[in-house]
Amino acid sequence: MTAADRFNALLRECPLVAILRGLTPAEAIPVADALRDAGIRILEVPLNSPDPLASIAAIAERHGDALLVGAGTVLEVEDVARVAAAGGQLIVSPSIDEAVIAATVAAGLVSAPGYFTPTEAFRALKAGAHALKLFPAEAASPAVVKAQRAVLPRVPLLVVGGIQPDTMAPYLAAGADGFGLGSGLYKPGLSAAEVGSRARAFVATLAALG
């Protein structure tokens, strides 16, 4: 199974990606344990976190069979190889950088760049992106998602930015496939138990939505 196949399978199982900006290596395992137990299967450690590759490596070693972990805020081609060497399988960027996307695809990792307009989305897909991250969601209503879904190919579309449990339903109805969860799920200073509690709230809301 390729990384992209695994990403898609885990996203179908639970359409949430945990964005762990600010995670430290000391927190990596307790937080990953809590997220796994809550049902979230895809984790992203942004590269502007403290020693992110150490956190990615720790999570990949402990939960390689159960979770898919990777890096966010990937801006340089050279970082793709570093993430792969740490055991990461996912590369998320805040922008469309064709060179980063191409390097990700060549390395056999999952490319999920951020975009905002249809033009950017098609650029990313032409470069080989496996999924699209609509960001920031605070500036993109469900109506925007519905309009874009009418023209975009059937690839995973993740909505990211300010998502809370009670804001997910309209985006899902508009055609979103899932969500990236940032500070609504994790922020520095929260305990693993608190992160787990927040995660269970998101997962329970999705279950209730059917």
C-alpha cells in the first residue's frame, strides 16, 4: 500500500488531521497516544515546532502501524527528505510550491499543499498533489467549498483554519472531505488528557453527523 493509499484509507476512517504546532519531543508520545485513543489517525507536526523531526520520528516509531504522521509548514525541497528520513509520510505546505510537491511525490510521500483559489488548486494538482488544504477557512465559507467542488477533481479536500466541532457540518454538506484541526485541538500548554478530550469531542460530533 502506498502512502497515498494509506492516507486515503485513514482519512475515510476518521476525516480529521491533527495539526500539532508547537509540539515538543517530550510531548509527542503522550499526545499521539491520546489522539490515537480518541480515534484520530493522521498527525501533522509543523516544522516551526521545537525539534519537529524528533517528534515525527518518535511518533512514527511508536505508532507506525496505527497512525500516519508527517510534517506541516514545509517550505523547502530539502525538508522533504529530512521528513522522510524521520519516518514521516505526509508533507503539508501553506502554499503551492511545485518543487516541494514534486519532491514529495518522488519520495513516495503524501502531498497536501494549502490553497485558496481554484487556480491554485489546479496548479497543485497538476504538480502531483494528492490532497488539497483549503486555508484559511475563516475566509472561505461552505458556499465557497460547494462552488469549488463543482469544478475540482475528486481528490480529498481538507478545510483548515478555526474549525470547531459545531462548524464542521456545513462544510461536509458542501463537499469537504475532512478537516485540519489546529488550536481548537492542540496548543502548547495543554496536557495530553486535555488534547484527548478535545479530540473525542470532534470525533463524537462526526459520528453524530453520520
